[in-house]
Amino acid sequence: MCLAVPGRVLDIEERDGTRMATVDFGGVVKEVCLEYLPDLQVGEYAIVHVGFALQRLDEESARQTLELFAELGLLQEEFGDAWETAATEAGVAPVEDVRNQ
């Protein structure tokens, strides 16, 4: 499932003529394109889908949404565990799977 997830802009820079931001999604940090929200500033929140900031969001709404997604396990589903993803890509079974064998 692909979600539109709220994130907080940590920094902004221009790369090859494209405005890009580093965005924090409740602990997961990703690069995001700001072309649809050219006036978004550091510290503001936005709804992000497939790497594009689509809509500005207030901090309280972003916090509530992230909490709800976390409770429902949707952030884990969307972002996954970085170690588990790296292990899978390397063709190694995650640690908990090794212990259960």
C-alpha cells in the first residue's frame, strides 16, 4: 500500500534546478521533491506521496496522523525496518528468522 505520509522539512536545497528537501517522517528521513510546493519552508510539514510534497499541513495534524499510522502499523509497512530491508536485499534472513530455524 502506498500512503501519503506527513513529514517535517529538515533542510532545503536546489539540485540541478529542482528544489529538494530532507524530510523527517517520525524518525525515517527521506529526500523529497518540493516542485509542487515551491514556498514550503524548513520546519513546516507536508503530506508526501511517492517522493513529492503535495500539500502543506499543520504540526498538530501531522503529529496525529503519524501517531495513528504508527498504531496501525502502517509506517512499518510503508517504510519497513532498515536492517530487515538491507538483509533481504543482501539475501540474508533477518535475525529473528534465523533464531526460529
